Amino acid sequence: MEKTINQQAIDLIGKSKNIVIVLPANPSTDAIASSLAFFLALEKDGKQAKVVCSEFSLPPTNKFLPKTEVIRSDLTTLRKFIISLDVSRTSVDELSYDISNDKKLNIFITPKKGFFEERDVTTSASQYEYDLIIILDAPTLETLGKIYDDNAEFFYHTPIINIDHNPANEYFGEINIVDLVATSTSEIIYELIGQFRKKVLDEYIATSLLTGIISKTKSFQSTTVTPKSLAISSLLIENGARRDEIIKHLYQTKSINTLKLWGRTLARLKTDMNNRVVWSLLKKQDFEKSGAQEADLDGVVDELIVNTPNANIVVVLYESKNNIKAIVSTVKAVDGFALFKEFRPQGTRNFTKFSLPTDNLIEAEKRILDLVKSYLIKQ
């Protein structure tokens, strides 16, 4: 009997000794939470594991999650460079090194007798430190950012398990677990770890997985909620997931500064095309007067999505240091990556961030609205 895709993944994980979990640049709460749950499950199953994310910065609302400190910003000691010296003719008496002014490492080897020749020296590279890559919530390898750009050879020579629920996923792994009807990556991870040889689900893993599901379903208020996601959430709560704590940190713990920024965003709210397009504009002074940061805007976009059910596209444009930046949320049928591809967006198909090549807020507004309206008219 042919093995299921999940069982193929479990078998590959079982054969691997050192696993790295990789997240896309600017990961969602679902990506962060599912990676931590997977890390804890692998650890309980006796595996060596690491989580990496390019230029990672933990969102304040995610600080309550267990083991957040394991997420690193780069892949270090990925491969060792080996210098081999043939000592069959004479042994080593002394070894030393220094780094010259022109940034070269000089190694000094003194033989006990005679001398060493160039033919006695060879170089090689060790095997990669990790023998399996698990990529979560990333539609393409390019969305991994600098982690992929700086280590492309590693990704091409190491088996990849690709786990996602995004319709835009390019199926780049040797094993691709892409469930288009799942509400979140956390939902997929729940089903996968349930097939581990050991029972690994505990309150910490359950809390992380429920966090991912709640964040993706906007606390079960979005149209993506399914009976399956509700059933899984119920089982996670039975296994110790701290729902009240999750809701408190994701939705109820907002600083006065954040609320001030949200107020300014909502005060400037605009709509068009029978409320199918919703957007707002923010200036630098709005951040200065509220005392809030750019990261605080993600939450207001979530609020707009929940409270404007007819909106297909929600946009927040704001002045940054040298340009205008955008945060865009789209319904499942609208591919934000394709719609805004000229700006090289990051994030996910339905929640993208990008910069516009202008420092004029009104000019940026016109450019984005022309693009959005043209798209929606064709639908």
C-alpha cells in the first residue's frame, strides 16, 4: 500500500538526525507558533532541531509563546572547511596561526624533522550540519529572504519538507504537505505530530498550535473557519491549550500608544467600490504623536478585516523614513503577491507588506488604488 504524504514525511523525519525549521521573512503569528510547536514536538521525539528566520524580530504579542528564544536569525556553522595535512613522512612539532593585515588566516606548522610540501596539503568541506529542512508557511523559497539567498546551495542539496496552506505554494520540496482547505499551518502541524511514534502533545505544544489557529481565523470570526478547525481547537483545549491567555495577548493587551495609532488610522478610513476596497493613510506625525511603532499596525488591519466583511482588499499606507510602505490584507480569492508583484511584496498571499518607490503619500495612494480598482473591475 502506498504511504500517505504525512507518513512519508514522518519516515523522513525519523531517518534524520539534525533538523532545521525555516520560516519566511516577516513571519505571521501562525508561522511562529507552528514552528515552536513543531520544535517542541521534535525535541520530545528525541530529535536535534533548530528554528531560523531571516532578520527575525519577535512581535510583542507573541512573547507569551513557549520557547521563543530558540528562533535564530541566521544559519551559523552550516558547513566546516577542512584543511588536511599528510603527516605520514613526518609528524607535527608545533602549530600556530595569525590573521594578517590583509585579512588572511596564516597557519604555521613546524615539522619535527624535514619539511612539509604543497602536495601534503588538501582541502575539503564537511557535510552540512543539518540533514533535513522543514519549511513552514512559505509559498516559495525566495520568501525565506536572506536565509535562502545566502545559503542557496544548502537548500538545493538537502531534503525539504514543505508545509503550507497557501494556494500560491510552488511545491518546491521533496515532500509537499500543502493543504488548501486548512485554516492555518498550525492545523496541518497538529495532524502531522499526531502521527509521531511518541505521544508528544502537551499544554505548551497545544497552546502554540491554538495560537496559530486563532490568529489565522481572527479568533474564529473569519469566513475561513471550518468544522475541522473548530474540532481541532476543541481537542487542543482539552490537551491544555491556554485559550484565555492567547486571546489576552493577541487581542486584549494593547498599549495606550497602540490604541492612539489605531484611532488615527480609523479616523482616516476611506472606502470605495461598494466597500470592497477599504484603506487609510498615516503620516510620520501620527507615529510621533501616538508614540506607537510600525509593528502596531498589523493589529488594526486585523480589526478592519473582521469589521468590514464586504471588503476584498484592506490597505494601510504610511510614511516611513525614506519612502511609503503598505500593509495589505486580501480575501482568499485575491492573490496579493500577484496583484502587487511590481513592489516585490513579502508575507503571505493574503497578507503582504511592501515599499513603494516614492515618499509622496498621495501619489502612493493613487497608484495603489488604480491598481486595486483595475483588478477588481476585471473580476
